[in-house]
Amino acid sequence: MKNTVFIKASEIAEELQISQPLAYRMIREWNEQLRAKGYTTIQGRVSRQYFEEQIYGLADRKEG
């Protein structure tokens, strides 16, 4: 479901063609980073926007 705010490990594993355990480790790391910034997190899920920023570098793109 591309319209959801959060992305689950199963979706990450499928999109990146990695194992689910690796996807869960990535989510844990990202959620730790988000908690350190003061955000509330949900175990086993991560913000779809944050996922896209971390994987595809969307935050680095500048509109021209």
C-alpha cells in the first residue's frame, strides 16, 4: 500500500529484495535515529518518507 504513512518490514524486504530479518534491523536502526530526534516511533514500522529519504536520498533532491 503506497498510500500509507508507515511502511512495514515485509514491504521493505520486497521492495529492496532483502530478507525480512534485515529489513527489521534497518527499521530498528531508523527508529532509533528518529527517537533521538524526538519523534514517536512504532515497532516494526517506519515512516515511509524517512525510508525513502534513507534509501533513495529524496531529502537531498533540490527542485529546480
